[in-house]
Amino acid sequence: MPPDGGRGRAEVRRGRCSPRAGRRPGWMRISRARATRGRCSLIWIREFAVAGLEAEEPCVASDSEKEKATNTANSIVSALNRYSKLTSLVVSGKRCDSVGIPALSSSLNLSLGRIKQSFVLTHSCLPDMPIIYASDAFVSLTGYSREEILGCNCRVLNGPGTSLEVFEEACTVDLLSYRKDGSSFRDLLHVSPIRDASGKVAFHIWVHLDVGAKHDFNGLTPEVWQLGAVGAVRVAVRGLSASGSLLRPSQ
């Protein structure tokens, strides 16, 4: 909270910001306004500290800064609208965590980002096993952005012709999956548990392979190539879990 208990405000007009008289400098509140044609536009109500802001010194935003602010605001609104469509939930202006989905630590994100295969990680201890990580190759294969896929169940790829019974009999299956645009692809899917250093199942990895696309497996079979991703994730998770570095600390 700001030093004055949240009452500090500032008026943002015509690209200038100046604290109201009688308020302590260093804190300001951005009020809701509409973005139009390069004018400074703000959507959400949020308080934040402004380091070194002087009450007498005007803060002038350049045209490029205004454009960046507008683009960022539009991206936020777009992501919220997509979330509403995917979950059938109404997005309000209240601040909340991303539907209770824990964030991976920067160390684990860095390790997973080096793996080239198409895969997602799901959290084994949360209801419906939501996706908490999606690789670049998975995003490219399915057409879903990370903002759209995180928090969803892997059923998002299901559609007409997807056989669910196969999951009851094997951990490597050949099934029909669907991209965001509705197009289908033959999906060689490998599912495997990922255990932490204590032996507890922390995640499940889902490695997807478009059978109909051309791949360079470096002389390996598709199955062995998929297991390479599983092994890399296991090494990263076990190594980082020993030091308690799997998830970001709660704020």
C-alpha cells in the first residue's frame, strides 16, 4: 500500500502527470480512460510507486510510449476476452491470480525452453490437471497461444473422432487431435508422470507429434525421440526440486 493508505492520486491529462495538491509525491493512481489515436489511454485501476517522481516536475510521454501503452492495453483486453470464451466465465475488474494456476520458477522455465519437442506439462495435484507449461513447438503445432492454453485441460485438443478409451490402456497412443482453427492432425501422443526428487509425482508430460509432418529425428524412431523430451524434463524437475526451485514463491 502507498504511504498515505491508498489515497494518493494523480491526474493524467494530455500526456502529463502531476500529483494532486496536498498528496505525497511518489504515488499516483491511474484512472480509467479510453485509448484513441495516439492519446495516452489507460484502462485498469491500479496503484503503483513512481520512483523519484517530483511534484513540480511534469512527466511527458512520448508518442512511442503512448503507442506501447495502447498496444499493451489492447493485448490485455484481447487475452481476457479469449479467456472468457474458453472458460465461459465473466472476467471482472477485480485483481486475482490466474485461476489458481501456480507459476513455474524462472530456472525451470529456462530449462524447459531448451527442449525442442512439442509438449505440455500438467499439474497432477490440481483439479482437472491444468496445463502449466506449453513449449514453443506445441504452440506452433496447435495454433493456441500460451495465454489461451495455460490453465486448460488437454481435452482442448479433442474433437470428433478423438478416441478417449486409448488412455485407459497405454501411455503412448495414436489419435486424432484438433488445432485451434479446427483442422485435424494424426497425433502420436506420449503421456508420462514426472516425479520430483522425493519420488512424488509433481507433473505429467504430454508429448505431441504430428505424424503427417516431416521431422528430423537424427536417426531415432519417433518414440525414442519423444522419450528424449521426457528424460530432459525429468532431469530438470528432479534437479530443481531438490533445491525447492520448481514454482515461484507466493506473492
